[in-house]
Amino acid sequence: MKSAYELAMERLAKADPSAGKKLTPEQKKKLQEIDTAYQSKLAERMIFLDEKLNKALLEGDAEEVEKIQKQKQSEKSRLEDDRESEKEKLRNSF
């Protein structure tokens, strides 16, 4: 008798044949390179926006502070989506 986990894994394998594939060290390295590149991009943007945010806080510009906080959130989300999209393209090429 199979466990619920084993049954779920079989269903997953049928739904997405690539889900059960093992990645080679080279493939893992390429995926890690994408992660590293996007972490760097994100850090760079956050530093830039933090500087703008600090300036707006010092000036007491509440409207600008809110705008920058929304921009930070948006940039983070966009870069994470871009990263996952690029990783998915790479996975599909394997």
C-alpha cells in the first residue's frame, strides 16, 4: 500500500513530467547564477531607493516617502518575477 505522499508524487509526475527530474551540477550552477545576479540587482535598487527614502524623510516629504515605499515594493516584486521567469526558461531548456 502506498502512502499519501507517494500517491501525490505520482500525480505530480503525471501532471508535470519535468517535476521529478534531477538537475545536474551544471544546471544547478546556472540556476544559482541567475539567483545571484538578481540578488545583486535587487540589492542595488534597494540601496538606491533607500537613499532616496532617507532624503525624503529628512525633508519631511510624506508624499514622496509613500511613493518611494511603493516603488520599493514594486521593484522587488518585478525583479523576483523576472528572476523566476528566467529560471523557468532555463529549466525548460534542460
